[in-house]
Amino acid sequence: MGTVTMYSTTWCGYCRRLKGQMDREGIGYSEVNIEQDPQSAQFVESVNNGNQTVPTVVVTPAGGGERVVMTNPSLRQVQEALAT
């Protein structure tokens, strides 16, 4: 399986929902709180037209597939990105 990094905040309901879904499906992920890490906040802004939109999820598939960056993805989108 590839790697998943979720950029989030503590107050984000969409982040909590996606984390719960990934937990239930056994998808491991690293979480980065953009409120505590200014560099990660800048990254999120850079991929979201200057906005700090969370969850922003970065998936690097196993087997050398291309890295995918998604904003507020569904569980299915994360699963599909991992499978590529």
C-alpha cells in the first residue's frame, strides 16, 4: 500500500469524517495540523489557489505511481489513488 498524508485542523468536521472512514477501512495515514505547522499551511495554500482548505490529502501509490493531491476527497477517491 502507498502512503497517505492528510493536512487538517482540529476543528474540521470533514477531516474527522475522512479520518474515521480511513480508520474503519484500515488505511494508514499521517496527519499534519496546518495550524501548528506554518510550512504545511503554505503547502496547502499552494495547491488550493491560496486557500487553507482542509482536508488536503496527498497520496503516493505503492509501486511508483504518480503522487496525487486532493482537496476534501471521498474515501473512494483515496482508495482509487492508492490503487494506481
